[in-house]
Amino acid sequence: MARSYDLAGQTVTLSFNTAYTVSAGTTTFAVQFYYPTLGDTFGTLTAIGSPIAFTPSSGAPGNVSVSVAVPAAAVTGLQFDIIATQATATGNLTWDITSVQLEAGSVATPFERIDPALHPIRCLRFYQPITINLVSYMAAGQNFSQWLQFPVQMRAAPTIPAPTGVSLFNATGASSAGITAAGFEPYATATALGGATLIATYAASADL
């Protein structure tokens, strides 16, 4: 859960469907939330409160939900562990978990089943690679450019580093300007009077 910045300082609810059977003894269940102490590496974790106990259905599946207040400091990610602990005699535990959903708020809503066709669109809000081919006739020292609208408007104005795969003809200085959530303007500078070409791939990132 590296992209959880917006959940910091809020109450969140984890819900899932689960059922279990155990051949001997008893089993206790809990959820423990964490956030990474440093960055998004999850190498060192800070626990958010104590484990939250729950009792799943035995046999037939049932829904479980638990809520926790996420500290304002938890801006580097969010992790949760769903834990089963054998409390008495050793036995064989069969445990099924499906429809896991984490959301803001203190109330679990029905499991969201997203149309697979929407997944690429959602991804494009955060990252888009765009290959461009600009051809123009310019005087020496003049910039040539074209406004490009993103196929899907991004979450925010993205960061666009220097392009890769750059191929220039009678031009120099491939770069970009006018960057907004809706699009940007790739450009280069003609080196002499005549036709000039810029071919490059720009990576627009609006990650959290």
C-alpha cells in the first residue's frame, strides 16, 4: 500500500470475506496495521496501535470489517497483516480470505468490482509514456513545438523529465513546457533554416 498518502490522518476500514475450519484446538484472529518508518521500502515498520481482534465465520463465509485511525505521520505507506494464531492444541487450519478492500471512513461499503476496461484509464491518471514525432520548417534558433493533450487527464500536473530515445534532425535541446494535468508542449530548437525534426519519448508522472 505504498500509495496511501491521502489516508494519513484519517480513519480507514479494512473489510474482507473469510471462513475457516480447524481440526483441533482454537484459533484467534487479528489485524495489525503498520506504516514504514523510512520511505516506501517497508524494511522497518511502525505499528499503528495494537492488533485488532475479530472472529471470522466457522464454515460458511462471512464478512469482517475493522477500522483504525491512521496517524498523520503515516505518509510513507500503509501495511496490514491478517493474523491467525493457534491458541491451544495444534490442529490443521483451513482459512479462506477473499474480496479484500481498504477504504477511507469508518464504514465498510460493498466490495467494489471494477470493470477491467477501466484499469488502464485509472493508471493513466498517474503515469503516461508518450512518443512524439514533430516535423517543422523553422529559421535558425527558433523553437518548434506542438501542444499535446493527454488521452486521460492526469491526477495533477505531472513531472516530465528529459525525454528518452531522442532523435533530432537540424535541431537541438529537446525539452517540454506548459505542463498541466491536461497536457504539455514538447519542443526543440532548429539549428539552421529548413526542416527540423524531433522524435522522443516523454514520461509524464503524477504519482503521489
